[in-house]
Amino acid sequence: MVIPPPDRAARIVGFLKPNLLRMDFSNKFVTAQVIHTPTTTVPCSASSREKLLRSHM
């Protein structure tokens, strides 16, 4: 079940960027997600737990 985001005032929405970068840091790992706020979808995500990314760090 997807919970829709709360409605925002039209004046505020005009100034907001549509994409939001969310990063989480732990002692060992980093995760990042790009969130498209109008549709609340995640078009891209990455984690330092992935083996392909670890070799490039």
C-alpha cells in the first residue's frame, strides 16, 4: 500500500525541485536514493554494499 504525500500549497510547489537526494550513513555503509517528489517514486538508488560499487571506491 502506497501512502500519498501530503498536499503542498501551490506557491511552495513552484519553487521546489522535483528530485530529492536522500543519503543514509552508517558506520560501514552508505546508501543513496533519488526520490521524484511529485510521484513519490525512486528512479535510482545505490548502496556501498553492492559488490560492483565497492571495486570503484
